[in-house]
Amino acid sequence: MAKYKLQEMPDVHHDGKRRVYPKMIINRTLSRKEFVEMMRDYHRGTSPSMVEAVLIDVEDMLVRMLSMGYNVIWAIWVIIHSR
């Protein structure tokens, strides 16, 4: 389960108010190879090469869409790109 710590934002407006937001504590970063192996263990019917190909295509499309100024919302995973 993900763990979070409360982080305080600096007072950028100098109004004496500081906002607090949850910041996820990163356990570790998985390599693409590790992620593909985890996907293979999760769904044995899909070959690792197929998972790798789909990941590469998704990455390419996300880069393309974000570079054109689109926001991409994907289930609970939100990627926000400011224009």
C-alpha cells in the first residue's frame, strides 16, 4: 500500500497561509524490464514482448499528445501537462 507524508507548500502569496498536500513516499523505481516481468506474472496469457510493445506505443502516444498541449487522464493515473 502506498504511504504518504504531509508536505507544506511555501507561502508564495505572502498571505500567511501555507497549504499542506500529501506527497507519496517512493518505495523504489522499477525498470521497464521489472515491470514487464510483473505484468507477465499477473497475466500469464500475454507474452513479455507484447507487453513491451504496448508500453512503448503508449509512451510514444503520451509524449505526442502532451507535446500538443493535451491533458491525458487514464483511470486513476493522471498526467497533467501545463500549457
